[in-house]
Amino acid sequence: MEYFALTSKTTGHDPADVEPALRRAWDACAAVPCPKCHVAAGQYCRNPIRGVWYVTRFHKPRQTAADVPSVLGPVGVHGLSWARGTGVFAWDDRLIPAAP
């Protein structure tokens, strides 16, 4: 979670239930490769901008492949998204850390 902070809008559910679900969803995404940007399991997703790869949030197809909707749906969250970051980061092959 070097580049992003897990967040969610207020869902009406107990935050004690939402936070662990967000962490499980993060770890589930990290465990599968991305069918959109073709990174391996364990790597951040990436988007090209002017020929350079940049780190981006988990793409929706990766979230679907990781079955994130079944993890987050019960706590009223409709997908992983991130708080605004503090910059743009060039993509490299570093591994995604496990959610704390």
C-alpha cells in the first residue's frame, strides 16, 4: 500500500466490518493477475501515459477476477478505490505489500 490508502464512503455499516473487508479485497486483488494491463499476480496495475507506465488502482477486470464484489457487497462498498494520492508514480515490478 505504498501508493494508495484504502478508503470508502460512509456506508451505514459498522467501520469494524468495512475495514477488514477492504483489506481482504486488497489481498484478493493482489493474488490474481490483471486481465486488462497484463501484470502478474502480486504486482500493481499500470496505465500507459505517453509511452510510460504509471501505477494505478486495481482495474475493474482484476477486481472481478478476484471476486471483490462478493467481499465488499455485504458491507455496502461497490469496489476498491483510493483516496487521492500525493503524486504520480512510474510503474516498476515491485510487489504489492499485504494489507496491514
